[in-house]
Amino acid sequence: MELRQLLYLVTVVDAGSLSRGAVVLDLAQPSLSRQIALLEADLGQRLLVRTGRGVVPTEAGEALLIHARAMLDISRQARDELRDMDESPAGRIIVGMPPRVALGLSTSLVQRFRERFPRAVITVLEGLSVALRESLIAGRLDLALLFDPAASPQLTFQPLMREKLLLVAPPASRLPAKVGLAALANYPMVLPSAPNAIRHLLDSVLNPRRIQLQVLAEVGAVQTVLALVATGVGCTILPESALRASGNEKLQRAPIGPPTIWNALMLATPVARPATRLTRGTAQLLQELDFRQR
């Protein structure tokens, strides 16, 4: 059984007759008939039945067609991938990022992507980690950067960066050198509203210890949280990179712990979808970025 014989069989069935199949394949009909006969002899099964309108597959032919189509698809994919190795791949890739990551890294990512893949297009979509995770599982994203994502058998994760969470206070505040977990309950808080990766992380650490924060306000965007803290409304809990992105150097900050609460940024990829050269290359670009310079 040869791959070309399987191609002949599929073409004839799709065309509906040997004569039309021969035209599609640009092959003499007697030669095509002989190849089909050799395939039938090799398998010991009748694969096609002639009718007044052409040919139809037998039960054995229907069974073989399923495998033949799959084998031909795999053959085409292998050929395309090998061809792709000798040239810059084309296509589009969609990467999801939390807003504060996208703000600091999108320019570097797009510039490096254009240099490495001049024939391809990259789309950067911003959103909260929870929503990005759902979009990645649903197939709307190819890759995503996520903060502290929940485990999923549908995704694989690669750590890119870890940061300590800090207590952040208004400019006139006096903070100790370090703030224990229980002491966090003494500070009025402005926190990101759920669903939010930092809020989920805090709840997972504080709730088992029965530490309840004084939450004065909840807002969606980290920049709004910091603006409220800057006006003296209350304190908040964020990683250092969020403060750098805000540009507000007057805010007071202190490390939390022990134990330290770590905020992890992960590169998430879907398990079920095969990785193309473009997705592998983009994932490598993301791993090469300096996340601490955001």
C-alpha cells in the first residue's frame, strides 16, 4: 500500500468516477484503474463498486477512506512544516496579556516579532488573567501571559517571573520595615475587585489564616487603585512592577511577611493544539523579554 495509491482512491471517490478522477490527477484512466486494482489486491478487499453513475466505495473502501484521508492530511502537514523551515512563516498569532504587562512589554515584543517573522502578524489582546485563561482554553488565543493561573489539564505553564507583594500606602504614611500577615488587617484597603489574580492570591493566603482585611473600596484597574492610594483613601497590596508602571515614586511601600506572598507570571500554552513554528517562535520571544524592566 503506497501513499499515492491512497491519494488515487480518495480522488476517485471524491470525483465520483474513474474517468473524472483521472482528469483531476492528470493520469491516464487505464493507469489509474491498474493502481486501484493493485491496492485492492494488496489488501485483499474490493474497495470500489461500479454503478451506472460511476463508482461508490464498498464497506471496506469506506473504512480505508477514513485512514487514507488522515494519512494524506498528516503527509501534507509534514510537507508544509518542512517547507516552512526554509523560510519565514506567515500567518497570525494572538497573544493575551494583563494590561500592566502589555503596557510595558508590547512595544519590545512587537518590534522583535517583526524582525524575526516579517511575513506574519501578531495581535496583542489585553485582559484580566482569569478572562485570558478562559479565552486560551476556548481557542481564542494562541498564547497568554497569566498571573497565578489556576491549574488546568488543558494548559501547560512555564514560569517567567516571581515578585513579592508589597503593602503600598499614601505618601505621608509611616510603614514598618516589614508587615506581618496578621498586621495587614490594621490597614484600610483599596483592592482590585474580583475576578482578579492578585485578589485571588490574597484570599488564598489570608482566608485559611482567618485574616480579614478592612476593604474600603474595590475597583477594577490597578492604576485606579494606585490613584486612590495616592490621594490618601487607603492602602493596597501590589507587586513592585505595578508601582513602577504607575510612575508614582512618592507612595510608601513595605514588604509583607513572613511568609512572603509571591506573585507569579506564567506563560500558558494549550495542550491540545499542535504548536506551529510561529507559536514556538513567539513563545521563545516572550521568554527572552526582560519582565523586570516593565
